[in-house]
Amino acid sequence: MMAESGTGTALLLRVDQTDAEVEYIRSLVEHRGFHLVSASPESVPEGQAASLLLAAPASPVDGRFLCGIAGLRAVATPSVGVDHIDIGAAQALGITVCSAPGYNATEVAEYALSGILLLLKDLLRGAATVADREWRCRQLEPIALQDAVVGLIGFGTIARRLAVQLHELDVRTLVWNRSAIDRYPESSHVEFCASMQDLVATCDVVSLHVPLTNSTANMVGPQFLTWMKAGSGLVNTARGGLIDATAVADALHRQHLRGAVLDVLEHEPPLWQTDPLLSAPHALVTPHQAWLTPGSRYRGWDVAVEAATGEGKAS
């Protein structure tokens, strides 16, 4: 059951939100009749009362935490994915989980496009040669956009937005998706591949756009990497758990991959001393920033809170 407007307390798990963001969230929930309480996840006392929980991806919520909130009816997360929340426990407790599908599609698609272009033009390896005080371009292999083949694993809102951008740049785009994509107008800009292996073996760059589930965890592992063309590239703006970090780092060290642009890691912040991707050659790792613009800081909360208070659609 969703938390009805005008009733109870909204508990914000504050991790990295700015004061301005907290005040925006306060006005958002108070407009709906809630009183906002803000606390770091570790400081929330057992038995804290709240009918609405506000939890960004940086504050994971497990079943024990859900059980410890008295009167909880809904969780709102300003995120497309909900893998940071124990959905099974929430369902068992009768708690609705509401996310913000599509709210950051433009931002993430633009980031993914930037990563694809970096890899196609071989800029990561080019910059590395200069950093090594070498001034040689003929060992590099930039690819003209009209000659490139890009593969999208998944065809959700972000991937569809990206497909339009690639089409406008005259880039041949292949898509693998678990279900048919004919119902989407953007399908006219891409070629559907029934086999993920065939797509991966054909593409110069592969970009990941699927949720993290039991069936997709470590999807990009040793087998997937053997399918990838020698000298191809990888972009991940979805979830870090989709890739086997050790296997991808090894493929970079062996130069089987020309590079990887990764905005997400399995552990965020990363395990600084042990994450193999942080020291892998030609890996550009950014701090989960693809979604971030001044507008998106607030837009995700708008969508998720509306859904959680009965004014939108729960996910």
C-alpha cells in the first residue's frame, strides 16, 4: 500500500545530498502533508516511526532495516534501478517500492554516447601514449562513425534514447533484448539480434543497458569477453555488478579490449586498494555521475515521491 498524502512522517536517509537538495525534498513532502525527518542510515533508531522512507541508491535498505521502521508503507527512491532495496522483504511486509523510471534517460544516454565516441576514436589509448611520452598515432585504430557498429544490450528508455542519437550520427546500431522491440518507435533505427553472442562478436563497442538481477549479475565475464571482437570497447552506465571486474581488467591488460568507460562499479565507493579496474590500462572510471545534472538532482525525487504518495505509478 502506498503512503497517502497528508499522513505521517517521511524519513530521508541522508548520505550525500546537499542542504539545498534536502530542503527541496522537505518542501516536496510537506506539500503532501508529511513531516520530514532527516538522518544518516546508521543513526536511525530501532522503531523509528515513518510511513514513507526516502532512500537514494547510496543508502542500501535491507529487510532488517525495513522491519525496524514502525508504520512504514512505502519507499521512494530517486533511481531507475531498485537493486539497493530488498524488494522481497518489502513485498513480504506489504511495503510498496516506488522508483523513478526514465527520469535521467537523457543524461545517461548522453554519457553513454560520450563513452562510445571516446572508444571509437581510440582517445583513451591515444592519451595513454602521450602520457608515456610517446608521439605515435599509427599504432592507434580510430573508427569512422559511418563504419562503426555499436551494440546495445537491453532496450529500455535510456537505450532507446541512445539509439536515436546514434542513428543521427549515422552509426549502425544492433540491439539484443530479452523481448521483442517492435512496439518501440526507436526500433526503426536499429537492427535486432536474436543472439547476444552474435551481437557482441559483431560490434566495435558494446554498451550495457539492463538491470542488475540474478540472471544478469557478472554477465560480462570470461565467456562474454571471448565473444567480443579483439580491439572492441565496453561502456557500462547501468550497474557495476553486471561485469566481472577481474575478467574485464584482464581483457584490458591483454589488450583484447581497446578500452572501457565505466560509470558504475560493484562497490561504490570502490575498494580502492583491490578493485582491479582502477589500475587497468585504458579504463576510464567515473563516480556514478552519468545521471547528474542540476535538473536531475531534483527530478528523480519528483517522480518517486509522486508515485509513493498515490499521485503517480509505483514500480
